[in-house]
Amino acid sequence: MGRHPDERSGLKDAVDLGRYAGLGLQFAASLALFGAIGWWIDRRLSTGPWIFILGLLSGAALAFVALLRAVPPSQPRGGPRNPPPPDSP
């Protein structure tokens, strides 16, 4: 038997929710990992917080790029925003 359209919509929403929650966790994990590596290097080299900050910024940049690649571009509803002008006689 086929599923009711509302069930399919709910299933798609649940899949999207899981996907985007996973992306958020990936972003946080990237910040934590690169920050921890920067903190560890700072402690080994006694350089203060500079490599830690660089690690956080690197992790954020890489996670943001991964986020942009994973999220599909939005599509306008109802056609283009600026329809072409009508032909003038």
C-alpha cells in the first residue's frame, strides 16, 4: 500500500532534521578538534593563545565551507523573482 502524502512529508522533514542536526554537530566537532589541537600546540611551544585562536578560526572556516557544500541552494517558490519585462510595441 502507498503511504499517505502527509506521511511522506513528515518522513522527509525528519530526514532533513537529522541531516541538518548532523551538520551542526559536525560544525561543533570541527571547532572543538581544531581548538584542542591549537591549545595543545600552544602548551608545547608556550606561545600563548595565538595558535589556539588560529585553530578555532581554521576549524570554523573549514566547517563553514563543508556546511555550504552540504546544503543545497534554495529554489524560489513560484518562479523567478524578477520576471522579464513584457515586450513593448
